[in-house]
Amino acid sequence: MLSTNGKDQYKTELRDGDFDEYLNETGKRVTHRLQSSKTTTSTSQTKKITDRSATPVTDDRSSISGDSNSESESIPTAASKKKTLTHRKIFHQQLKIEKLSENYQDCAKLIQIHGEQYKNLHILCSHETIGVLIIYFNKYKSTKLHNLCISNVNLDAFINELAYRYVSLPAISDLTITNKSNLAQKILKLKHQVQSQNIVIILKQRCIHLFGLINIVNEVEKEINSITNECKSTAFNLSLEPEQIEFLLDIYLDELKVLETNFYGTNIIESLKKGELIAPSYLRDRIEEEIMSLSRLCTPIKYEIQEEAFSLIAVSEYANLKNIARQYKSQIKIHGETTSNTYKIPKALAQDVSNKLTAAAITIHKNDLAEAKVDLVVVSSTSKHLCDGILKKAGESVRKEYNTAVKNSPAGLSEIDSGNLQCRRLLFLTWKINQSSDEAFYQSIRNFVSAAVQHAIKFHHTSIAFPPIGCGGYNFDKTVVAHEMLTEAQRQLISANVLLQIDFIILPNQTDVFGIFQSKLESLQTGRHKTRQDNHITYNFTSKYNVNNYLQCSSLQLIFILALTITIISNTKEKQEECRMALENYVKKSISVSEQHDLSGLKKWTQPTIDSFYMYCFQRLVIPEMDIHTGYCKLFGSKESVREAENEYYRQQTKQSEHARLMVVARDVIWAFKKDENDWEKFPSELNARIEDAFISKLKMFKYTNDKSVEYEIDFKNNHETCVATQQHRAIIRHDDVRVPPHWELQTKNVQRFVLDENSHEYNDIRELFDKTMTKKYTTIIRIERIQNKQWYTQYNSYKNFSAKEDTEKKLFHGCLQESANLIVNSFFNRSFAGVNGVVYGQGAYFSANAVYSHSYAKPSQSNGERFMFVVNVIVGNTIRGNSSMKTPPIGFDSTTDGDHIFVTYRDDQAYAEYLIVYH
């Protein structure tokens, strides 16, 4: 047995360059790699170095036969050799998978130091890229230096004192000093404490590798598990009420985020929503104390907002109010008590001719609804009697189609074929009767009419017929039904601005219903219409208020004004009081009330202008109060919205004044541009006025954008305009030499009517024209009036001159009701009349060369039996046979015809009513 000096000499010689010669003389080198066997437990993996039978490996450079003599141990068998190789392979791969190659040197060093403690254990431990190697002399193979040899028993005993463990950790980012979590810091501290002991600690993400003496590895593993358990987060219940949790998450959210950031391994915000706290046990008391401190609430206080103007915007301002409260560590809740106010839109003093003209497109007939000759017949499916009657007359195929449509249309609106009926289509519509209040009932009638009219417009129907709903079996107030149905029909026509004939069909035996509807229609057509309350047109809004939810306006029904109470919740009385004062100041600064008197311009506002202004205000939650007679206007609401409403008032007023001024400026002037070699086209009236205004202001250039969004620039000096996009030029002309006919009398107003002398040539010429087809068709001519409408005549005369079609001018007839005649005299043959007397040859204004044909449409007045027929100058231009689908003539044509005596025009300035014959 060698002394200590002998062992050192052996190690020195073993490292020298004469390694091969030394082995030839003393024995052979055996490499023995550390292998591992895994022992799996619930918390860790253990690998021990367990190579019990060292297998001799022949050196690459020389082969030396070993001594086969056996002493006390058996020579390794082929089976043990195979097992050793297998273990070596597994161990080597495991090290590479775990990427521990950088730690082989530390492992080798630890094995070598531990081996030094054994007198008779002569080994040399080193590391290579493939693993750790133990170099020794095998006792059974060496023939010399027996005192340096090692038996397998001794080597196994040595190896079994070493262990490898794999310890899993919770999901944390890393185990470096940058990780401030308590778990990471404690493990780093543990590593620092044991690094001088016989153990290698390798820290990886979410795991730790331990290698060293088995007793030390066990102690360190136990300490790591203890740290892990200590730092493990657990859910704890908190003694908090739902109101406290809501308060914390609303007011102290930032503070809770700071706590969550400062204390690693905690889940405060999300767990707090469930009334829990997720944190390590050692942090529980500290965090819980902090949370309970923030959640201590004092008795809430209430603050009532008296300002009515703010109650309109309170819900939209709720977010701002909450943010103000948060600045004082307070939480607020809004509660509302509803009181109803109805705000009414006043009636205009100025006559609105467009309303009267539109009303003229509505007619009342005594007939059976099933016999109506219109595009669309509306049937209230709520009335079983009416529904069954229509379906029976329409035929079985229609009934089957109706049954299928009802199943597929839960909305209660179905359009189907008309079958045997004379109309084109049937519209079955559910009348959703609401009798919860008078206003709700009125609105249900309006909803029925508006739904049907909008459907007809959407699908391009040109005529529609209604029954008087609720006047049969339901026996509702007929005056109310007539009022709501007719005014809503008129409102829909004004809003849509389309050509649509609306008929109301009353059964012949319903004389009282017919009289009420006819009277109401006459008041609409003459502008004498009065509502249920004579001095107002009432529009209503419905607003539904849910506590702490947004105000939602639904239909034009009713406005609910809210008496608001704010509840303030906080930790201290001081914070509550500071919050209340801040909210009070904000409310005062947020609202505004504007009052103005003596606004004389209001008297000139038309009804559409007033309606538009009120709607503008309502959409911005501003309440206007106007007295048209005295010129008073009050606006109240949010400060910004009131300012916007004031600007809108001045814009509307300026628009009215400017429009009136421009119309005066351009009354006798027509501007037109050249379409082609023979035709000129007038500019629209409003644009015509703007061009004339620019011209008399001596501007050199004038820019405008047409209705197709094409921009043009007019050069007054060179009398042409240029398309900005294409740079194409076209000539323009100013026509101001508008001379009235020489036989016209002096007039002081724009429109005047003069009765012709029966002995004048003018009277006899018109009577002779009338008598060509009307002889023996009338009793007497009461009077013939000359219509002197200067503006209309100027428009007509300009069209005649510019169109180069004056040779196609014809004198034609147009018969109508007395009310329609009065409207026509003051304006044009408005195309809203299309459909009143049929649309067989197109949807325009109808004229005939035969007075007897027009006579059938000149219905006698109910008051005195008078009939009215116009003698009209019409530029028919190029004409083509028309049909009911034509809304305008085809390109290249100016009018449509029946090919005989009927002509249909589509421009307001294409015809001029020169005379009106009143006769019996």
C-alpha cells in the first residue's frame, strides 16, 4: 500500500506525457463514467452514481492484456458489461438534455475532493465534453502495483455516497437576482450558504439540479421544499360586503395594483372580485390588514340636484361625475325619480305652401278597399273582419301566400300578391294598439301609417290606399283617428319628398267617417289645420331611465325629466363633503340657460324650419321654449349644447334672411349654361340666386359644387364656366330681359288674379277654346281669371327661350278641385300632385288638349258647386308614349303622352297656368 507521498507521485506520473509507457509497465487504464439511476418521488427526482462493475476499456494507442486471476471478487460477466454500457448511455444523455455540461468540472472537482478522504481509494477524476471520468487501476486486471489497485466493491461504496436530484419549482420567471420574488431570493440565499459544502447547486428556470454527498443533497432538497411551501400562494376568504368590494375596485384600484406589484406571488384584484385573497401565508396578514383598512366606509350622504337643465344630461355626464368623485376617493351612485313634461313645438305663423301642396296628394274616397285601383292596399291584420274579407275577395292562392308570409314575418308586415283584386299588391300590417295613455294611442296610429308609407316609398310604389283603422268594430274616436292618420300621412310626404298618392278608402255606409276625414283633409289642404290643441303642433319623446345606465330616447312620444339624487360613498366624512362641493360646482358650470326677447325673425320661420330647430335641440338634450307671436326664445341644457343651439338658431335665421334676400335679388334674372348646340339649361333657383348675387357684387370668379359633387368655376368676364376636375368649358348666359305680356295689368304683388271682362277679345278667345269640346257639358261660365304670377312666368319664359322648343308650346287644360286650384295659382303644377288623377302615362303633371277630358277631374265644390279648370301654356318638346312606371321621361324626351290628347310634364317651369275658368 502506498503512502500519501506515493499516491501523489502516482497522480503526478499519471498526468505526465509518458502515460503509455507507464501503463505498459504497471497495468492498463480503465475509464469509468458516472452513471445515474432515477428514483422518482412526488416532489423530486434522484439520480445516483451506481456503476457496480467497472468495465475495462482498451486504450486507443496500446492494448495490454490484463491478469485474469481472481481474488475475492468475480470477474465481470458479459451481462454486467452490457448493463454498464446502457447505464452510461442514459446518464450521458440526461446530462446533455439538462444542459449541465458547463458544470462537469464542478462535479469532477467535488468527486476528487471527496475521494481524497479515502486512504486506499486511488482515483483520478476529470471531465470531458462527454461527461465525468474516473481513472483507476482495476484490481483484477493489473499485474503490477497491486497496492494502487481498486476493487469494484470499494468503488461502488464510494459512488453510492454521491447523489443527483432534480427539484421542480412553481412557475416563476427565473432564479436570478433580477427576480425580486421572495421564493427566488430565499433560494439564492440558500445557494450562497451551502456553496462551500460538498454539493453542486445548479439553478435553472422552474427547476434546481443538486449533485453531491447524499446526506447534504437530502438536507438541501428538504430546505428547498420548505421554502417552496412557505412561498406558495393560497386562497383566503375576506370578510367584505359586496358594496365594499365594489368600492375598492372602483376607487382604490391603483393602490391594489401597487400592492400586487410589491408583493410577488399574490393575486389581489381578480381574487378580490370573488371576495378572496390569493397570497403566500407569510404575507396574508399584512395584505389583509391593508385591504381592510381601505374598505372601511362611513355612512353614505345624499346630494340632490335641483337644476332641471342638468337632469337632461345627467346620465351622459355620469362618467365625468364619477371621475370627479374619484379625485376625492369617493364613489357615487345616481338615483332618479321621474316626472313627465311634454314640450310642444309651436306652429309657424308663416304659411307653408309646401305643406298644402303635399296635402293635395292625399284624397278621400267612398268605396270598398278591395276595389281600390292603386299600387298598394294596406290591410290592418289586427282587424280579423277586414283581413278575412280582403282575402276572400283576393282568392284562395292569396290566402295561402298570406298564411306562409305570416309565419315567416314575425315583425307583422307582409307584402303579397293581390290575386283577383284591382290593386297591384297587398300589404298586411299589424296595428299595435297601445291604450296605456292618450298619447300612446295617438302614437300607435301614427306608427301604423308611417310604417306603411315608408314601406311603399322603399319599394317604389306610387300610390297607396288605407282603411280608416279603428272606426269599425273597435269604435274608437273617429276625429282622433282621422287627425292622426291624415297628419302623419302629410308628415311622411313632406319628410320623404317623393311622388306618392295616398288614398283613404271609406265604406259608402260610413257617412259620418267620410265627413270627418274629408273635413280634416280640407283643413290640411287650405292651411287651416288645427291640432287637438289649437295653437300647437305637439311632438313628443319617450325617454327611459335606468339607474346608473344611459338615457335612451326611443320614439317621438314623451320626455321624462329626472329629479336626481347622488349618493356619495367614501372612507371619511371629510372626503364626502369635499366630493359634494366639487360635484355641486361642476353641475353649475355644466348647464346654461339662454333667454332672448323680441326676435321678430321668428314670425317668418316656416313650420319645417321650426321643426328642424326643435329636433336639433332635442338631439342635443337642449329644451327650447319659443313664443312665435312675441319673439321669445329660451334654451336650457348643457353649456356646450346650449351654445350649439344658439348658433343653430342664428344659422337658421341667417339662412331664412339670406334666402329671402337672394330671391329678391334674382327674382327677374335667369342664369343658364349651354348643354349642347341647341339647348340651354337653367341653374337651380337657389344656385341661380347665388350666381346673380356674386355677379352684382362684381366678383370676377365664382365657385360652386353641384348636386353630383362636381366643382365648377364661373368666369363672369368671359361668360363661361370650367369643370375644375376636367378643365372642360361651357358657355353661360344671363337672361334679365323678362318682359311680362303686354296685356297684363299693373300689379303690386308677385301673384295676382284678374277677372276678365266678358266683352273682351281675351275672354272670348278663351271661351271659344273651352267650348270646342265642352259645348252642352256645362251650364254657365261664372268667370275667367287671368293668372299673373310674375316669378312663375319668368321661370316658364326662361325655359321656353333656353330650350329652343318654343314652337312646341301648346294650350292645354287641367281640371282640379277648388283647393288645389288655389295652391296652383300661388306656385306651380307641383309634381307632388302626381297620382292624384292617375299615373297611367307617367308620374308627373297631367294636361289635356280636350277640355271635356279635364272636366271629369274638375269636381264641383261642396259649398257652391263651382268647378275649376286651368288653361295652361305647356312646352311639350319631344314627347313619347308614357307608362305608369316613368318618374321622368326617357333621355332625349321632354314629356310623355297617350299618343292623342294627354301630355305629362316633369318640370315645374315647363307649364304656366295662364287662365282659370270657374264654371257650373
